[in-house]
Amino acid sequence: MIRVLLVDDQPLIRSGFRALLDLEDDIEVVAEAADGSEGLDLAREHLPDVALVDLRMPVVDGIEATRRIAADPALAGVHVVILTNYGLDEHVFDALRAGAAGFLVKDVVPEDFLHAVRVAARGDALLAPSITRKLINRYVTQPPPTGTGAGLEGLTDREREAVALVAQGLSNDEIAGRMVISPLTAKTHVNRAMTKLRARDRAQLVVLAYESGLVTPRGS
């Protein structure tokens, strides 16, 4: 059973998502919150698999709530998915930096919404290759922030190669094809890199790869 926490200041949005989730046999909504502070308390109480967190909320917004969840070792199993009305913007990128596994636009079709919850619950990043490429093209063209990207020297050459391919938006199967290895080996390289870099998921690997200069946008 996938345990879900809904965090959104709009009751109508929460009730709509809950209605969809309650129809699924393998998903259970364990709690709802109207702001990030309450959401953080409920996350600690219920330890959900997935927290669906609105980007803009009163008291504590989605970015800060995500940052606090990611920083709490007791909540290491909670995968945050940011909900936004605005699509890709700088705030979504900030949320990925903070530790979000991915994001959803609130007008997502029901089938994609349910699929996203299951993907996040598995611990996979909720960033399709096309979305990853848009993220790269719009935001990582900026100079890397000072002091970011530390720790890449601890990766093996194959792990660095795998991280670079993740940053290009490739799936494990596509990485395997590029590196001429099995999908399982590709997944192993990615997972080991995540562990060494202390990245919660593939979304953070994308951020780290570009901030460190391991790869550059559009081959620049």
C-alpha cells in the first residue's frame, strides 16, 4: 500500500486529488495539511511514502517544507512531489535543489497523476526525459553557484559517465545502450553515484551534474 500525504492550502484541490487516490486499491491517503508546517508535522507522524506538496502556501511554502523533509533523517523514506500551477519556473528548480523527487502541474490528467504517485513511491525521480531537457535548457545555462558540486571526485569513471547521461535526460535503458552495459548495471552505477553524492534521487543528480560542471548545456 502506497501511503500519501496531501499538502495544499486549497481544500478543493486536496479533495480532488484525494477522490482520485481513494479509488485506487494500492494507494491510501493518510493525512492532509493546509500549509508546509502542518505538513511537516504530519509527515513525521505518518511517515508517508509520497508527500504531494503545493509549491506556494502560507506559513511554510513548498520549497522550505521540502528542504526540511529532506534534511530530516527520520523522513528519508518520504518522497516529495511538488504541485504547481505554473509549470517549469525558477521555483520548481529551487524545489529540486531542496530535495524534491519531481513535480506535477495541477492540471495533469488523472492517469498521469496516479502513475506519478506510483513512480515516486518506488523512489524514482519524477522527471521524464523531455521535462529534464526543458529543465536543463531553461535553468542550468546560468553559472554554477559557488561551492556546489563537491564530491564528484569520489565517483568512478563509469559512475561519472552514468551521471552525465542522467543529466541529459536518459533513462536507465538508454544509459545502458550508450554505455554498452546491461540496464541493471546502469541502474547500479546511478544508484552508487546517488549514494556517494548523497542525492535523494535522479532529480538531484541532474542538479549536481550541471552545478559541478560535469556536463554543460547544449554541449557548450
